[in-house]
Amino acid sequence: MTTSSFWNFISAAEDEYSVYRKRIMAKFSLSAAETDIIMFLANNPGYDTAADISKVRRILKSQVSLSVKSLCEKGLLTGTYKDGNKKSVHLSLTAKASLLSHTAKRNKAILQLFCLTDLPMKKSPHLKDTILKYWTI
């Protein structure tokens, strides 16, 4: 796989992700950042703080803060403190967010299928291994 075809593949994957994200945004009346946060929490159970979201998804801390506040007000997220730590709020999806969570997980599976069956993947098993590694986070 050449560098050019790698970046073409990444661009195609991002375009495909954008399609699914926009569907969720429209269906549930959410902003892009809110959608990313819901999808992140649904697909990455070990990462549940605003700092995790900001670091891993590379969303500005201020945007994460505003979006988390909005999602809490909409009843889609709750925050709790664990082990007496009053600095880190651990976020979790509420029952109201279950359909959203299910949709996010289904979209993740569809995107994995897209990425793992696309032509460049057949030429580069190392890229496939890398993608699978990051999807197990």
C-alpha cells in the first residue's frame, strides 16, 4: 500500500463515518460533539471521563464540557464520582440513551465492516491489524 492509497482510504473511512454520524445527529437532534461523545461512551466502556473523551477523540475540553452539560440536561448522561475522587466525574449513558447507544454500536460494526473489507485492506494486513487494535479500546 502506498502512502497515497493509505490517505485515500483514511479519507473514505472518515467520509463514511460522517454519513452515519449525521444520521444520528438528525434522528436524535444532537450536535456533532454530543453525537461523538455518545458514540465514544457507547463504544469505549473503559474510557468514561471528559478528560478521556478530550484526549482520545481530540475534542477541545471546552466543547466536551459544554456537550456533557447539554447531554446531562437532556437526560442522556449522568455523572458520578468514584472512590472518593471529587475531581474526576465518571460519565455513563442513561436508560434514555439506550436507543442512541444501540445505534452507535451498530454504526461501529458497519464502519468496521467497511474498513476491513475495502480494497486497500486486502493489500495491507498490517493496516487491518492496526485498525483492529484501535477498535478494541
